[in-house]
Amino acid sequence: MAELLENQTQSQGQSWSRELRERAEAIRQRVIQFRVEEASQWGEEIERTGKIPGQLWSRLRELGFCNLTLPKWAGGEGLPLSLYFPILEEVSRCHGSIRMVVHVLNSIWRPLERGREEQKNYWLPKIAHGEALIAFALTEPDNGTGIDLQTTATYDSGKYVLRGKKHLITFAEEADVTIVVAKTDADLGRQGLTAFLVPKGRAGMNLTPMPEMMGDKGCTHAVITFDDCVVGEEEVLGQVGQGFDVAVHGFLDQSRAAIAQSGVGIAQEALHVTTEFVRRRVTFGKPLSSRQAVQMKLAEMAIGVQGARLLCLDAAAKFDAGQDISMAAAIAKANAIKMVGEVTDNALSLFGGIGYAVGSPIERLYRDARSIWFEEGTIETQKMTIVERLLSEARRREREARSRDVQA
């Protein structure tokens, strides 16, 4: 893994210091130790109770897994995505809610980078030191996640009044502040969206718990209804009209790549437990692993995992280099959705009927894998992003060609 990462980052022009790489690898090894020694017990408790214990939040923070990407000035580790992703992969081999906690705390803070200095100075140290949790409210029950949003923010005498509804908001109940994207001008398209920082308990902001999900048990999701919820001008995140940039470039792009990497971790664990199972399982006097059909499935699973891993590292390296990763992240996410579905399908097939039993090594992984399909957009959403970029680039090339012809 370390050699793979080094080769990939070098190919993108990155050169991390030896001290930074060693620190990241030490954290990765600490995650592996946690996964081997503790994670299964935590996972069993979560599956049994349907809740993430408060002690687990504390333990993950104690181990240093919750501030890996936050800037060092705020109290974080300051890891680039290229060094964070191998750590996230190991975390993702644990129970889905453990992965979700680590992912949320290391990703959802990023829109604050688009905020004003006083907003960053106030919230980022709190998040880095485990004193605050942030949620991100974009998706709506009757609309999508783009310019068709119907939640509005109407300006009135120096304040904004929020009206509308969001749903599927992860950890909204636990969050101390929620980033809310709303429409401030219906006539301006993307430039008509604005992001707001809404603290917990604000009047007119009402939360309703949502039903338990198929996988990632323990993670809470809520519907947030805004009924004449008043927010001040100082609570605009960044500038008015920058909500699309906050949502997509400030959050969704890097989060999509991180979720794709999470899919790699789930699939890698599925491949691992399946390989161990087919080596032990004997039918008709032979281990399953001796049968060519089984061997071919294992090989296909390994190919899928490695290909997805490289796409994620490519997106990470581009992000670290300051490039726009909308297309790279969408490609990584679309591929990961397909890959993790195929790998866990094959794993369940190779386990046979016993794999379908609750508590089997593959059953929980199979459920958790399905959340990857929806987090930060379905495969169709990713394809739309990819096609938009392809066509945009084609139009740009056409304009440049016409300009050269005119100049000639």
C-alpha cells in the first residue's frame, strides 16, 4: 500500500515530506490495530442496540481518527487526501457506522474553508478538538440537490428567513451546527443559492428522526423543517450566491471521492473474509478455493478493488494539487458503486446460504455496501456530472479552434 501510494502521488507531481508520510502510516497502523482488537465488539454492540455508543465517539477521538484532514493550525493532523485515503480504507473495513463517524468528521468541515475568517476561526478548532459536530443539509424530499432546491431564504430587514424541508441529513440530531443550502434568488440559477450556518436549537428549525436504514446501523438521519427560521447576515457561509460552490466544490467533490474510497474498504474486507472462507470450506472432499470457478470470481473481485482504489487515489492526488476534481470524483464514485455491489454480490454467492444469515461475516458488509450507492449521489448523478464536464470541454475546444481560425 505504501509503495502504491508513493508511486501514485509522484505521478501527480506530489512530494510529501518523510515526516508527514511516516505520521500518516503510523495512524494507519493504529487503525489496523483498532480494527483487529476492538472494532468487532463495537460493531456487535451497534447491531444489537441500533445506536452508536457515546463511548465509541470518545474512543475514536482519543485514538486521533476524527481530525485527520483538519488543518494543523486548528488542531488537526493536516493530512492531504492522498495520505488520508489509505487510512479511510482501513476504517471502512470496520462496521459501517464507525466508517461514517470518521468520514463525516473528516469531510463535512470542508465547506467552512469557503467561509469568512471569523467563521473558520470559531468552528474549525471546535471540530478538531471534538467540541462540535457539523451536519450538512442539502438534499430535499421532493427535489434534488441542485438548482431545483425549494428551501428558500428570504431577505428581510437585515436577516434571512428560512422556509422549506431537508431530509436524509446524517447526524443532524447530534450536530451543533448545520450548513443549510437554500435559494436566495430563484432567477439566478446556481448563483441564486446561498449557504447558511444554523446553530442547534434555533427557533423555527425542527428535526424529525427518520426510520432506521438497511445498513450503517446506528447512524441517525433526520428530516429538518424550516418554518420561518431566522438567520443573521453574519451566518451566511462565505458570500450570498456562493451556495453552489460551497456545496459542490467545497464539499461534494472531495466527499464523493472519500465515499468511493469507503467502498474500496468495504470491498477489500469482503474479499478478505471470502478468501478465508473458501480456503476452509470443503465440499465433495475439496476446499472451495481449489475450484477454478471460485478462483475466477476471487480474481475478478481483486481486479475490481484495485481498479477502484487507483481511481480514488487519482482523485485525491488531483485534489491535493489544487485541481478541480468534479469529474475525477464522479468517475471514482460511479465506479465504486458498481464495484462494491459486484464484489459483495460475489462474496455472498461464494458463502452460499450461510452468508445470508444475520451475523455471518458477509451479511453486514453486504448491507453496509448499499449505502455507498446513495451517499452524495447515485450512479446516474455521477454520470450526469461526467457528461456535463465532457460536453463542456468539447465546447471549449470548439471555441478555441474557432478563435485560432479567426486569428489565422
